[in-house]
Amino acid sequence: MSFSLLLLLLFLPSSLSLAPYSFYINCGGSSVINYNGHLWVPDSDFISVGENKTVLYSGVLPLLSTVRSFARERNTHKKFCYQIGPVIRNANYMVRTSYFYGGVNGKKNPPVFDQIVDNNLWGLVNTTKEYDHSMTSYYEGVFQTVGKTMSVCIGVNELTDSDPFISAIELVLLESSVYNSTDFGKVGLSLVARNNFGYTKSIVRSPDDRFDRFWEPFGPHQAAARAPNVSVSGFWNLPPAKIFETHLTVSAGPMDLQWPALPLPSSTYYIALYFADDRASSRRAFDISINNVPYVRNLSVTPSGVAVFATKWPLDGLTRLRFTPVDGSDASPLINGGEIFDVLSLGNRTLVHDVIMLERIKSSFLNPPEDWSGDPCFPVGYSWTGITCSNGTRIRIVSINLMHMGLQGSLPPEVANLTALNTLMLGNNSLSGPIPSSLGTLNHLKILSLENNRFSGTIPSSLARIRSLRELHVENNNLNGTVPKSLLQKPGLQFSFTPGNSFSQSAGQNT
């Protein structure tokens, strides 16, 4: 989706609002911006990685004058996430991301990359066409929250040839009736088109649309008419009344409409069409087909309005809508507005308990990996650095390998709550503090590598109780005390504890 930078200047109402639990984020900015009735806040409270940059483009709106940029080098299949909240759990939010490149990477063309919401790949961001015409690209979807925050992420993929970026993020809480025929526990919606038919002026948005959805004009090539006698109400999706002021129609016979204008990839789509008649004394009724497949029959349109929905309609390529008058109808077909979304099947997610434990481990590191945000295991191909996850339907963390990462901080006792863990490799870092005795409860742990750090205290004897343990490496730390005899005598254990520690008595050579 795209819109002209010039059009943005036309929408600056005097009143400001910041709806509770809705968020307007100025990415890369350092100050609050008053724009279009909202306060856009700097993004520093929602993300700790990336670099603020100023676009190399004159005359741009303040909201689009900065971006947050993320390093591409050595980061393929890594994601960088905004954690936005608090949000209302199990509520539906409109998520909109905006991108204006502005030459921040020094290259002519903007990079191509992925965008991700929570554990789901939302889609590909390619802003080249819009940027060539000095336009901003925006992407909009509807997703349900599952926790106290929602993550919106930028993902580096094989197509990314320079640092990815983002200009602005919006999370807008929707009323429960909006798109309520969709099972948001199983799917999300990604906007393809939203149009105000028969309207030839600017985008209709806030304050006409209470959620600031963009209704783009469509149909200067069709006949358009005013509709002063329309009084609509009761629409679940709450379209703005302004879209019913104009409509597309024909003088007689069927009306054909190619909509959306571009061919669609093979998928299932949510389709909502909106109608209202400005002639109370007439009967306007018609059938609707999509690509010659009946969509609705004998639709009767009145001044109070009517909407028709399809929650999973298969489409592929160009889409043709035909509106055919039924017998007895004394007025031609019309249409006022329409929305179409790609229906995105939601993927699996990491077990919440394991996510919480990883967050506690992250908080104990002074410099955790930059991509440790969002879902640790998903989407596929975007797991956190050093994290390996289980297969199946109940996704657990089975391995942590952060060797040679330059980590500082400590290892918290909560790591033992990752009960499916079979490998913990933290060697060659600068971690300090005690080795948690709680590790002895990790019944599936096979490899524990803590060598070449700054751990202090004693080696917990509880480690000997791990029946599956086959490798234990703690050399070159600041450990002291006595090496537990139970570890020295544990059958099948490869145990390295010297050199580099200060044990109180000789414990023999590494075994």
C-alpha cells in the first residue's frame, strides 16, 4: 500500500487524542510529534537495538524524517523486535507499519526484508515502487494479542542487500464487533485493499474513521453520484459514514468491477462490501458474483445500509466482481466501499513458561544478543541466536549455545526451569557469580559448558544427580572449594575443571 507525502499534509485536526492501549510510535525519533490528532512518541521505550538515522530527503514530514535502522551484516535470518505494551490480552489490534527510505543507507534503492508480528511471518516489505515516486509505503493488518505486549519485528532475509529500517508503527485497539466473523485465535488479516468507491479526492481516514483506517479513492473511470439521503448504522466493521456519500453505479444493466486493481497471489481472502441506497422510494436489488462464482443473491439495498462478508474466499490472479440486477429491481446496482484482506494462518508458538524463563535469563545478561526479542522459536527460520527448539505441537527450548558471544552478567537460578533443556553452552564469555545449584534438577541435560568465564564459588554437588549428564566443562573460572567426589566418580562423565581454578585440594587430572 502507498500514499503520497503531499496527501498527509491535508489531515491535521486541532484536537489531540491518545486512545488507551493504542500506540503511535515515531521510529528513530527523539521527541513527541503531534500529527493527525495523535501524539507520536519516540521508540526508545519499545526497543533497545538498532540505530537512529535521518532521511536524506528534503521537505519530508517530521514523522517520516527519521527511521530506526538495523545492521544487515552477519544478521541473515535474525529479527529485531519492538515490544509494544501494555496491550489488552486477547483483544484485536490494527497494526500499521510505515516506511519511507529517504536514502538512509546511501544506496539508490531501499532494502527488501520481512516483517513479523509475534510468532508469525506477516510478509515481505518491498518499498521500491513507492519510493521511486516519493511515496510512503504502509502495511496494515489485524492481529489478536496473546499476552501483555505485542512484538512487531523486522527480519533480515536473503533478499536484504542493505540495512532494513522502519519509519513508524501504529497499534490501534479495535472494538470487538470489527471483523468479528474472523477467528483471530487461528488467523490474522493482512490488508490488500480498502476503497471508497466513486470518491475521487483524498484518502478518507481519521477523524471520519475512528480507527484511522485508510479508505483510498477508487473509480474515477466509473459514474459517481452523491448520496445525501443515506443514514447508515449498525455495521459491525464500523465503516465511516463518509464513504456512503458517493458510490459507483451504471446507468443500466450489470456492473462489472475489477477490484482490487492488481492480480492477487493464490490464497484465501476476507472480503467485506458495503452498500447504501439514497433512494428510499425505489427497490434496488442485485446478485453479486466474484469471478463468475455466486457471492450473494438478491441483495436488497436501503438507505440504512447493508454489508456482506466472506471470511475465507479463494482468489488467484485478477478479480472481477459482477453486480446483476434481479427481476423487479427498478434501480441499477451500486457499491460504496470495500475491504479485502489476505487471511494468514497463524503458526505455532513457544511454550509461554519457557519464554518467561528465557526473558529472565536475558535480564541477567548485561549484553544479551540483539535478536533476543519476540518469540524465541518462531517464525521458522527466525529463532533467537543460540536457541534450538523442539518439534511437535508443544514447543520447548532444548538447547542454548552462546559460546564466544562476549556475554557479561550472571547465570540466574531460573535457567533450571527450562526443564526440556539438554544442552547449555556458555563457554568463552565473561559471565560471573555462582554456578546455580538448581541446574541439578535438569533431568535431560547432557552437556554443560561453562569454561573460560569468571564464575566463582564452588561446583554444585547437585550436578552429579543429573543422570543424563555426559559433559561438564568448568575450567578457567574463579571457582574454589572442593571438587565434588560424586562428580569425579560419576560413570561416563567427561569432566574438565582445571586449569584456572583455585580448589582447596588436589582433585586429580581432567577426566
